[in-house]
Amino acid sequence: MQDAETGSGWLISLGENIAVPLQAPVLGQLVVDPGQPCQHMRVQCRPSGRRYLAGRIVEGWRYRDAHGRGPAGTSDGEVWVDPEQGAVLAYSGRRRGWDRTYGMEASTITYGALPDALFTLPESVSIPEGDAGR
């Protein structure tokens, strides 16, 4: 669970029944300004066309030299953004010094408010000592 605005949240392992605080803004950049989708990466990007994805026509943007500020910590790649909502519905990119491609592609999307209960840690999950005040 993560708050996209602050980058803070919980890394939860239901298999181990433990939750650990997480502060990682790079994971939260899946909502962007659709008019300037690469602004948060502090790079300029180029349009790369349109495609149909998750029931919407989305706009693609190529970015380079983001120094790990792209989705999933990537430096070079492409993002596909819903031009009305600013949601990143797909990305594909590489981290500097890694051969692996990191990517995500949404198959469906629904916009609207989410119930607070979705953001409550399950009772079966414990928090390591020292992190309870989070």
C-alpha cells in the first residue's frame, strides 16, 4: 500500500504476516500531469504516438537520462498516459547498468474514490517493534 502523493506506505507480506514502513517515491509516480508527463522525472520527453490500452486511447512518451526517476526506478523508457486523468497505464524501461527491462501494463482501469477499509492493515499483520507509530 502506498500514498502516491507522499511516497510513504507499507510493504506487506501476507505470507509472513508482517508490514514494514516504506518510503519510496519512485513507486508512486503512476499519476502524472498529462500535459507534462515527464516533469516529475526532471527530463524532457518526446511523444511516441497513441495506442488503445485498458479501454482508453492513451498517449505514449519516450524519456531518456532520468537517472532512476522513471517508473520502477528506470532511467530510459516509455510511458503510456491517460490524457484525461494522468494515470500511467503502461511503462517499459531500463535501469542504468542493468540489462533487464522493467514494465507494467494495465488491463483495466476504473476511476473513483476507494473505501478507507482498503488502506487498513489486516489484523493478521504485525508491525516490527519501533515502527508502530508510523
